[in-house]
Amino acid sequence: MAATGDPELVADHGASLLFDGGMLPGPVVVAHAAGIALERVASHGAVIAVIRRSSHIAALCTYLELATSRGAMMLIASSNPWARLVAPFGGHRPVYSPNPIAFGAPTSGDPILVDFSTATIAANVVQTYRARGEALPGEYLLDGDGRPTRDPAALAGERPGAILPLGGVDLGHKGFGLGLIVEALTAGLGGYGRSDSPAATSNSVFLMVLEPGAFGGPDFLLRELDGLAESCRAAGPEGAVRLPGERALAHRRRALIDGVELGAPLLSDLRRRAASLGVQPPAALGPAPT
């Protein structure tokens, strides 16, 4: 990760932009690109920004409200041309990264926030289960011999396995297709990818912002999505149907009051790193103020 510098605007065609992140912190690079796209979307109706060579960008869903808070929609996807973790459908050797997709749309209440990996599970989640010494909830991985497994350690060792594409052994052709779409939209459009043989993590991002006023109009969009959300909730027992992003937003509201809950493996790692740097580790919070 680069500690200094600014993202470089490589190509500017008004409604389409290409940035080189220069391996700067991903949240800085993505927020910069999204900000420019949002400034222009009122004039163009739709703006696409592609980013190459960014450092880790964190969870895609964290960027969506930059658009939904302004009544716009955002589609964002990312890949890591250095990582080979996911096997293609029908194969057992890892070829590409988990390639998440996220989408945000406004409603009259909380926005709809969708964020999922095109693989059966995100690599960081596998690491979390491994650190806790727990088996995965399902056979989301292939071991080194190509057999489905719940063992998170299957991705490590001398003969690492692979993550299955979304849909798993039965329906993984769908996740495989989605993963290839993300590869094309991110590294393919960005001009820097697997064919360049990156030496370390290097994220590529596709980001599209849409202004409803350039299409059917913001009033209709809210009417349509509000009605759809109401119908979805009415389709099951009370509280059974939860819209994408609903639980995450509830977690964030609680965290802003009570603090962020850190798992034991992460807290232990932070304490170890803090000791090596001579700084204070995260401290437990007291009772929330009344």
C-alpha cells in the first residue's frame, strides 16, 4: 500500500472515467472516483468510473450510500488480479478472485443495499472461520484433490484447494458467469489485470452511478421500490422477510452508540501489532451514555 500520492485520472470522456489508484488505500481511491462520478451524473444521467491498481478497498456496500443518500443508484464490482482463489465451474484449480458485486437504490425509508460475492463465500470469511477453529456452514470449498469440503484450512497448506463459485457444485455455473462478468468490467476495462502478472494484491473496480431524473424520474422510482419492498415484506410472516442491507444498517446504528464489536481473533491480532508498534490497543468501551 502506498502511503503518499493521489489517484491519477488516466482517461476522461465526460461520462466515463479511468483512474489509476497507484496502490493507495482503497477507500480513499474509490471515494475519490465516486465523488467525481456523482458530481457529473446530473449532467450525464449515467457515469461510469473504472479503477485499476488500488490497494484493498474493503466492503463494497460501504460506498453505496454516497449515491442513495442523494437519490441516485450505484452499481459497484471489484476483482483482485493477483488473487487466484475461486475455481471455475467444473474445475478444481483456483483461477480468479471472489469478485463481489454491490448495488444500492433509494427508497422512502432505508435504501436497498445489496452486496455479495460471486463465489460461495468471501475469502476473509473463510479466514475468520479458520481462526476460530470452526467448520464452514456448508461445503463451500474444494480441497487439494477437488473434493467439496467444509474445512476452512483447505485454502492453506502445500496443496491449497479453491472456493466454489456461487451456486456450488449444483448451480455454480451461475456464479462462474457472474465472476467472469466482474473480471471483464473491472480488470478488463481498467487496462491492468492477470495478464500483467501482478506481484501483490491489486484491486480493480467498476463503478456506475445512475440519476433517476434522466430516466423514469425519482418519484416513480420511489413509488416502484416502496411498493416492491412492501410486497416483499408481506410475502411472509411478520419479520421473516428482510430487505438487503436492513440488518447491516441496524448493526451500524447500534455500533455508533455502543461501539464496534471485535471478534477475539481480530482483537488478539490488533493487540499483538499494537505492542510491536508501542501504541495502545483498542480498549473496551464502558456502558453507553444515557
